Amino acid sequence: MRARLMALVAACFLMLLVCAPGASAATLPSAVPAADSGTSIKGTLEGPTDKPVPKVRVTVKQKGTSVGSATTNAKGEWQVSVPKPGDYTVTLDVSTLPKNLQLRSKGGETLPDVSVRPGSARTVIFPLIPKSQQQESEEGSSGGATEGSGSGGTDQGSTGAGDTGAPAAGQPPINPQDSSTPFLNRFLQMTVEGIKLGAIIAITAVGLSLVFGTTRLINFAHGELVTIGAVVAYVFSTSPMHLPLVLATAIAIAVGALVGGAMELSLWRPMRKKSAGLIQMFIISIGLSLLLRHLILTFFGSRRNQYSQYTVQETVHLGPIQITPRDLFVTGLSILVLFGVAYMLQRTRIGKATRAVSDNTDLAEASGIDVNKVILTVWVIGGGLAALGGVFYGLTQAVYWDMGFNLLLLMFAGVILGGLGSAYGAMVGSFVVGLVAQLSTLWFPVELQNAWALLALIVVLLLRPQGILGRAERAG
Amino acid sequence: MDFISILSDAARGMFGPEAAIYALAAVGLNVHFGYTGLLNFGQVAFMLVGAYGVAVSVATWGLPLGVGVLIGIGCAVVLALVLGIPTLRLRGDYLAIATIAAGEILRYFYRSSYAQPLTGGVYGLRQFADGFYNLNPFTGTSYGFGAFTFSARSLWIMVVGWSLTVLCSLLVWLLIHAPWGRVLRAVREDELAARSLGKNVYGFKLQSLVLGGIIGALAGSLLAINVQSVQPDSYNPVVTFYLYAIVILGGASRIWGPVLGSVIFWFVVTFLDSFLRAATSSGLIPSSIIEGSDVGAVRFAFVGLGLMLLMIFKPAGILGNRKELRLDVR
């Protein structure tokens, strides 16, 4: 019975594998182009309440000669292309500002020495406050000029909101620090949010942990498998394909599994044959991560996108907790998948072989286990799970080019908290990370939630270096 | 396509202020990774505290710039101790993730609204380095010949940056050839052997972390002075990855490895940038493949590819000695 079930699953999987790659190769390049930003200076002018300020004139000069000027559009955006990298002076024409607004500091309308690096769009911020407030007197300390994070097509939105990990779609329906709601309700609500985040981290981190367990490789490119999953599902579920998201997710899982398997076969297996050092492989995976991430940026663009289905939903009330059906489904399915993985590891032949290889590779090989086959299976499963986690993360947050990298550190935190190499440890650790991140917002700003999760990692390393479920092992 | 101007851009890039600053930070990383075998993936955190040491001291507290640099160095020492005391007993790969996490934690806190009165939050701080430029002995408009023409401002930064790099390299050379450095290399080669000879391995690792961290903080303050602004999001983990690319390219555990690596790295990066820009605008590469706006991303994809190929085929880099660098955990 069990064997027949496995065969059926395998057959479905194979079918997906066969139909997916050609289709994905054909559609990826036609994906959304990146926002136009060559060597230029740009910015978005916003009032105190984040309301865009249109029709304001900004002038760019170099050594006294005007290079160009722009007027902010309806969204408050402006951009001035500059001929070559170098230092420029950016001036905001105060007379074009609306009457009720002024700059946060005196003299803040002129930003000297704004240096533009080759290839990047330099983002310049003019902080505005209402006329009623006092201007800061200290000259020049107000204007903020930010580097376009060095990667050309990044806009302020994606660097600003992207790092805090809590954009609009991911925000809980109730304010965690709003004291009008009873503390217990807020606590329960954030616990549910934490379980949701933890479940998503866990399904992506299991693959990372299994790969580490079997090959001792710390795979920095695992985050990119997450992004690939989310992006593939996005491409298939929007024009021109318009597949239902469920089907697109199945394709994404297949592509993720395929990419995971391809990485193993084309890169990691040959490297192991060359008996490359672990640090060498670690750094190769960093290079691979940089490569894949920026390829995704090139083809997908820097925008944050939402899936067209299941994005806007009414919350349902479960006692004191409010949750969207989407989030409930994502959490439930993630936990179900985790149980599936645990069942596989515990009961099936390949799962037992995987644990054997993790425990002692040489001994497993000597007792007749095909180690390479086990490792390939682990990569395929890990890739598929990462892709699924990517779709879930995209559903609850947004789909963007470095979402996987943002999630990667949380995955590492989960894996190490639980104990490197133990798949169950990775699951437990991920839930701890998710809970710490979300519960911290009860007392601290949302922008710091990832910081607290990483701090929890360092604290656990201090008290129990082998992790929650890891085996003690002395080193150094 | 003007090939001469592309090449001259690249030639300027290889000696420009960025190359000097990255070389300096890489010298510090080389002490950690090359000589001690510490997998420090948080070098950017040292640069961050160095940069903010200068920026906060001058812009928020109104102290002189020199004091700011010293404060930055002090912060780096504290950071190295705080980071090193718990993590240096861990295995190499744990250390890597703990340090990268520490760098991110610092970045999150520096950009948070809590820290805004001190650090300017996401806006960062600007215009704090006038004290440095007032000392500029170069007063003309431009210096150099042909492709190597720099403004007085860049030249001043370059002179200071490259001198510091050379000084720090010489310092590292002296230390490494002293008994202290021999112990460091012994720790890298075989920690157990060093321990059994009665050496305090943990202490030596901590000293190495502090020394490399101070050099990293110097590079960070120079980076802040160069652009006259600090902004937390430019101190992300990718900076550390570039530093690793530079150290490995030049050759880890070689005195001049980081310097050579930085010069070549910035030559390649500026060359790629100029070339791709010219090729897309002149239509040599059709816009259906790469658009002008994607050049930044494509360039970083190439950096990643380069790092991979380097590590696969020539892990010891250009100057490195394969025997001396067995890249393995413990």
C-alpha cells in the first residue's frame, strides 16, 4: 500500500518535472521590466503623513552649472538623469512647496556633495514637516541621501520596507501595541502570527537543515530557492498564463525541486568529488546566491508584487483572534507538510537512509546505502519545500527579488537554534524564531522584529551552543 | 562604443577611493580569515561602528573629527570583545552565522526609530567630514594625467586611504612575522596542536578579532568621510561578501593579497559597469536581453559568478599558496 502511494506521488512529481522547465524558460524573460534608473538622482517627496507632494521643482547642479531639473509627479516622484558619476548639488525650490509644508531643517533644501556611483540611482530624501512645527536649526544635518543599495534598480520602497519584513500585507489586523485591546488578546493574536511565520520558516529551513546534515554544507543559496518558488508561481499565475494559484504553486514546487537537484548534480557533487573544503563550498554558495539573486532582479525587476488571488480577504474571528482564511490555510498546510516530512524521515526507507547518512556518512555507505542518491533526494525535497515556502511567504507578505535572502538569516537562526543538522531541531527552532519575532512587536517597534529573532539566536549560542535539540560536540 | 573611455573609467576605478577603502577593510579581514582562520562574516559590522563613530561624534555631539575616529575604533574594540567572547569557542561555521547575524542586528538597531535622535535612523547623517577636507593640501581643480585624472577631493581621500592601507599592511606584516603571528598561523593550521603547546588559543583568536576589527573600523570611517554621509542600509552583508571576494582573489594569508585583490576587483567591476552601459546604449547588447537600468544587477551577478569560479578553480587566489590555505572547518 505504502509503496503504491509513493509510486503515485513520484509519478505526479515526474509529470510536473517534465512539463515545467520548458514553460518556465519561455516565460521568465518576458516578466516585468525593472523600473528605469540609470545613472541618476531620484527621490520621492512625501509630506509628514506619507502623502505624496506633487509639482515641486528639484534642480541638480555640478560646480555651479545646472545639469538638469525635474518636477515631482502625482506620486511625488522625481528623477534627474546625470551624464556621468560624480558629485552633484541637489536643490529643492522652496517656493514651489505647498504653503503648509516646510523642510525639517533650515538650509535643508540644498544637499551638497551628493555623490552618484556608476550604475546606481542615488536616492535623495528631503524630509518635510508641517509649517506649524519648529524647524531644526542645525544646518545640513537633516537631508538624507541614500545609496540605491548599489544594485541599480532598487527603489526606496523595496529597501525601506523590505528589510523590516512587515509590509502592509503582512501586518496583523490589530495593532500589537494598541492599549485599547486587552493585552491577552494582543498576546494571543501575535502568538498566532508567530506560529504562521514560524511554520513558513520551518518548511524552508527543513531543506537547509537536511542538506547540512547529509553534506555538512552551509548553503547560502537556499534563500534563492525560496525566491525562485515565489517568482515562478507569480509568473504562472499572472498574464499571459493566468493559471490558478494552486496549479502555479505545483509548478513552482516542481521547478524548485528541479533547481535543487540541478545544483547538486552540476555543482556540489563534482565539488565533493574534488574533495573541496567546506569553507570553499560555503563561499561558492555565497557566489551562487549573489548570481541567482541578481539574475532574478534582472528578469523580475525590483518591484514588490502581490499574487492576484487570495490577496484581499475579510478576516474571520476565532474567539479573540482575527485571521484571514488565507493565513489560516497557509499555517495549517505548512504544519501538515512538516508532519509529512517527519513521517517520511521516521518511517520510509529513504527517510531512514537520510537519517543514517546524517549520523555517519561513512558508516551509512559501508552498510550499503547509496549516499549520492540520498543526497540528491534531499536536495530535490529541500528545493521543493523551499519553493512552497516561498509561495506561502509571498502570499502573506509580497513577492520581491531578495525575499529569500531576507528570510535566509531567519532560516539560519531557526536551524542553529534547533541544532545544526537535526531536521526536527530546525522545525522547533523556526517556530521559536517566528514567535520571538512576532511577540517582540508587543513591546518593540515592528522594524526591530528580525533583530530580536537574531538576538535570540546569539543568546542560545551562548547558553547552549549545540542548539535546542542538537548533540553536544566540543570544538575549539 | 568608446573603448578607450571604458578602459580609462576602469583604470580610474582601480585606484579610486572605493578601491583604497575596500583594500583597507580587506586587510583587516585577512587577519581574521587568512591568518587566524576565523570565518568572520560580520566585517561590515566593524565598518558600520567605525563610520557611525565618526558621524555621530561630529554631527550629533559636535566633537572634532579625530575624536570621532578614535570613538569608532573604541566601538570596534568593544564590538570585537562582545562578539568574540561568546562565539570564538564555537565551531567555524557557527561563528560565520553568528557574526553575520550580529552585523544585521546592529544595522537594524542603527536604522530603528529608537536610535533616530543619535544616528538619524533610516535617513542617516550627512555633512560631518568638513574637518577632514579642510586639511586637504591639494588646492587645484584636478590632478593627474590622461585617464588618471582625479579631483583634489578624491586625491586627498586616495592619498590617505592608500597610505593607511600600506601602513596597516606593514603593521600586519611585522606582527605576522613576530612570534605572535606564528601562533596565529598555528591556530589556523591545527588548533589542538597549538593548545597542546600551552598556547591560549582563545585569547589569540580574540586578539586577532580585535586587530582586524580596528582596521575594519578605520575603513568604515574613511568610507563615511568619502561620501560625507552614513546610511545604515549601505552596511548590509553583501559588503562582507565583496571583501571575501577581494581577499580570496588576491590570495588569503598574503600581505599584499587584499591590496592586489581590491585593485583587480574594482578594475573588473568598473569595467563591467562602463562596458555594459556603453553596450546597452549603443545597441550592441539588444535591450530585450539587458536593459540599461539592469546594468547594476548584471554587474553584481558577474561578481557572484566570479566568486564561484575563483573558489572552484583557484581557491588560493593570485598570490596565495595552496598548501598554506587548506580551507576547511577546524
